[in-house]
Amino acid sequence: MENFAFYNPVKILFGKGQIANIGAEIPSDAKILITYGGGSIKSNGVYEQVKAALAGRNFLEFGGIEANPHLETLLKAVELIRAEGIDFLLAVGGGSVVDGTKFIAAAVPFEGDPWDICAKQAPLKAAIPFGAVLTLPATGSEMNTASVVTKWETQEKLFFASPLVFPKFSVLDPETTYSLPIRQVSNGIVDAYVHVMEQYLTYPANAPLQDRMAESILKTLIEEGPKVLADLHNYEARANVMWCATMALNGLIGVGVPQDWATHMIGHELTALHGIDHAQTLAIVLPNTLTVRRDRKRQKLLQYADRVWGLVDGTEDLRIDQAISKTREFFESVGVPTHLSDYGVGLDVIPKIIDRFEKRGFVALGENQDVTPKVVEKILVLCA
Ligand code: NZQ
Ligand code: ZN
């Protein structure tokens, strides 16, 4: 196992009715800004619950944060916060609202061009404190330090991460997810699954606990995801999927082990250039990342085949083929198509992505830093 430092201070309030308890988590004299997306929280009752929990408190609202939050929109919130002297943020929505709020929190005290936070990984000195009410289990943003922001003007989708943007608390009430469109339920299952794969499906690091935790999350998603899709008001299945998504990317399963993330880096470009949903891009790319890099990932692919899919018969190569096919079939079975053509995108996207990676110096991705632009090209060709 590699050395590691682990720190995660996010307080989780899990379960039905927990929104009512947020008042106690926010300083009583805070001037609060509620941030939200395109309006789902106003039609599913979540906004009313938040408002009731903040009765008598000093708060303003900022809505309109898009899926794949736009820098241009987030900067409007930064202006509002500076003008109004806001000192606490409350993100209410999916990963995009939480990510957008992290960026806003970091941008308010930032001196200079805020896009440098993502584009140049500019160091942060401070961020406004914030909490989250999560309504879409998928990204893990509610319990991690990462944020992904899109600069609409240039169609660039880039991330930053800082311990300064850990939420102070996150509410995970599975009932808030009942109103999700099926497509977003499916996306959430796939995103969480791929987060685990990015941290697990690399090479052995003698970390059996992290491996088994990762395998548990994968198996739980395989079992519980379809239960949600079969019965959208199945509270227990909703709860299990929600906790899986948080555990998939709160740092715990990734300590002391190598991590890949090449699939995500490629996926972000497909979203930036073609607007394909984040999880859909992962469903397209991951099976082909595993195929192209099967030799470097061989030991873990065999372990995955055995422990997650129960594949123990036949040659090693057959088991690896079957494990990759099972992965693809699982994504398809929960409703996420796995080919670029399913989204109307052709292979002409490849040179654009390669060019961007070369310009940005993304030339050594993956757990072995051997995913060069050439390898990315091989992966993308298989995505057709
Ligand atoms: O905007 P509203 O009206 O709220 O609608 C949203 C949006 O249209 C809707 N929605 C959310 N909760 C709902 C709901 N509709 C009905 N009922 C509810 N309870 O769902 C749509 C998608 O929401 P979004 O927040 O964009 O989805 P998701 O949570 O999948 O977030 C995706 C973003 O997170 C980033 C992605 O790149 C993408 O930008 N990621 C963030 C990560 C992180 N911070 O660690 C890691 C991930 O790998 C990912 O990159
Ligand atoms: Zn993701």
C-alpha cells in the first residue's frame, strides 16, 4: 500500500426529513445564499423544505446554475455575493449545483481571473463556507473537494480540487431523488460505478481492504440500481444507491492505491464538445479504456471478473473479455447507451480531443502515466 493522508470533515445528514435539521448547521448570524439549478427543487418540494428549515434566517437565492455549470453563470453569483456581503452558501441540487457552488465559494475571495482556478490550478487561500442538500446521487461532490466547471465561451470543461471546498455538511435525503427523470437515475448509477472503477481497476497495490470496499460498492450498485429503476419509490433502494454514490468518491476507497481517471478526462471532452451527459460519456469510454489497456490492468481485470461478476471458468483472456462485456451490458441494462453513434457523434471528434490534450499537456494520463494521445485515439476509435 502507498503512503497516504486521509482527511474528510464533511458531516452527513442522511435520511428522510433531514433537510429540517440544516438550520443548526449554519451559523445563526450568517447571511446565506441558496444556490440551485434550473428549477427542479421548486417543483419537487425540496425548496419548500429548505425554506421552512431556514425560517427567520437571512437568505437570498441564486438560481439558474446549468447542468455542467457554466463559468459565466457562476461569476454572476460571485458578483451578487460580493455586493450583498453573503457569508454562507447552501447548494440545493445535483452535482452541477454543488460543483458550481464550490467554484463560487472559491472565486469570491480569489484575487485575479477566477478561471485560473481551473485553467491554471491557481492555489487558493480561502473559500466561503457552504453546505449542500443533494438531490441527485452520482458525483460524490457532496463529500469531496472536487468541482468541474465549463467555460461556455470556449467549450472547455476543467476541474479544480481543494480541501477549502469541502462542504461543511451535506444532506442526503433519498426521498428528494424520487422526482429525478429516469435518465438522471441511470446516469447516477453509471457515474458512481465508474468512480469506483477509476480507483480500483488499475494494478494490485496490496490493499485488500480498499479492493473489497470498492467491490462492495460495485456489487451494491449492480443489485440496487435496477431495483430503483423497477420501482421509483423504493426508498431502501434509493437510499442504498445514494450512499453508494457518496462512498464511491469521498476519498476513502482511493487511499493508498493507484488511480486512473483517463476515462473521466476523455469523457469531459465529449461533454464539452457535444453536450453528452457526464455519465453517458463514461459509459461510452470505460469499456474501451479497459479493452485497450487490458495488459496493464490484467491482474485487476481478473480479480474484477471473479469477485464482481463471478467469472471463474475459461482462459484468462476469455474471463477478461466477459468482464468487459458484462460492464458494458450493465450500463446498457440501466439505460445508458455505450456507443458514440447512439448520441449522434462521429469519429471526427477524435482529432479535436487529441489536439486539446496535446495543447494542455495531458500526454501522460492513467495509473501508469502511459495513456498518451495515441492511446486516447485507440480508445476513442473503439467508441464508434
Ligand atoms: O437544474 P435542475 O432543475 O435542478 O435539474 C437537474 C439537471 O437538469 C436535474 N435534477 C437534479 N436533481 C433532481 C433533478 N430533477 C428532478 N428531481 C431531482 N431531485 O438533473 C439534471 C442533471 O443535474 P446535474 O447536477 O448536472 O447532474 P449530476 O449530479 O450528474 O452532475 C454532473 C456534473 O458533475 C460533474 C460532472 O462533470 C457534471 O458537470 N462531476 C463532478 C464530480 C465531483 N465534483 O467530484 C465528479 C464527477 O466525475 C463529475 O465529473
Ligand atoms: Zn464522474
